[in-house]
Amino acid sequence: MTSTFPRHIAVIMDGNGRWAKKRHLPRVAGHKAGVDAVREIVKACAEKKIEVLTLFAFSSENWQRPTQEVNYLMELFITALKQEVKKLHKQNIQLRIVGDRDRFERKLREQIDKAEKLTANNTGLKLIIAANYGGRWDIVEAMRNLAVEVEQGKLKSHEISPALIQEKLSLADLPEPDLFIRTSGEQRISNFLLWQLAYSELYFTDMLWPDFNAAELDKALAFFANRERRFGCTSEQLQEQHA
């Protein structure tokens, strides 16, 4: 068994709407409470010296939700960026947004650019927000980039390898997630980091995202510490490697 901390934690923050419904509140109240949970988990990961935290904020499928809710989420995104980025900067946290930005309004794209530029040289926790992101989109974009290089004669088709595809993905310069967390009792990956989660440990909890706090994160980390990560090898082979 391993006892190491994960270098990279990826989270699907699920259950905001159900959290609000249980309290007879509008769904948007759940999303607002979810931002508070984000703040606490970011702080906890920074204190624990986790290298990377990737949060799935808005999937490419979420545009199908009611227009009013989508509009609120976009406004909440802008507001959160404005309010939180200076705090993140003071904590030496680097912020990145991954996903297809073309569908976002100009003011949101500008706010994203400002936030990324302000925190670009920070050396602490790397906070990745996946917004209008999909794992299939990520892989398709990587393959399109490789296809262009083949068309231009810079690359032969037989030279395409998993490592080369990895270099073209959104999180190419970061370690792959060691631990994947999904809240609210759902047990799906839901088109999130499909390539990168190949060997991640999967942790599912019934806790709704607004209720997920540092203590719940500790439970997920304890689960991870008790996992034997074999990466296709046998237990005996791992023991020999560490002998």
C-alpha cells in the first residue's frame, strides 16, 4: 500500500442544485454555496502542499440547462474571478482556466485573461478550473493539432504515440490526477479528463458539494493513502521495485 499524498486532485463538484432543493431554495443558492466550498477546499489543498487541484466548474454539456441558470452561472463565474483572484495571488496560487472559451462572452474572457496573467508566476498550488470543458473535446483538439502537423509534413502518422497526444492536451505540463473525487453520490466520470484519469484512484461520496469541507477532504486523502497503485504491475513487482 502507498502512503503518499496525491500530487494532483481532480474534483467533480456535484450536488449544488440538490443541496438547494433540500432547503427549499432556488438552485442558484446552491451554486453560491458551492463557491464557499471551493474556497475552503482550495485553502486546505494549499496548506497540505498539494501541487495541483482541478475543479470541474462547467461542462460543455451544461449549456443544456435552463437559460436562467446558465446565465447565473456565467455571472457567478465573473464575480468569483473578480473577488477571489487577488486573494489567490496573495496565497501564491496560480490560476488557470481550461476549456473552450469561444462560447464565453467577451467580458468573461477578459476577466479570465486578467486572472491568469496576475497569477502566472505564482509557485504554490496550481488551481485549474475546467469551464466549458469536456474530455472528448480535449482529445479531439489534441488530434486536430496533430493532424495539422501531419498535413504540414512535420509529423509522420506512425510517429503519433500516447506521449505525443499527451503533449497536446489541456493539462500537458502537469502530473495526471492521482485522486479523483465526485460528490453527491453519483458514480460517473461524466466526460471529465477522460485521458488523464486512466490510472486515477476514484473516490465517491454522498456528500453534496456545498457540504464538502476540509474534514471530508481528509477522508478522501485517507482513502487514497490506503490504495495500492499498481499501474498494470502486480503487488509482487511493486514490492521488488521498492525493496
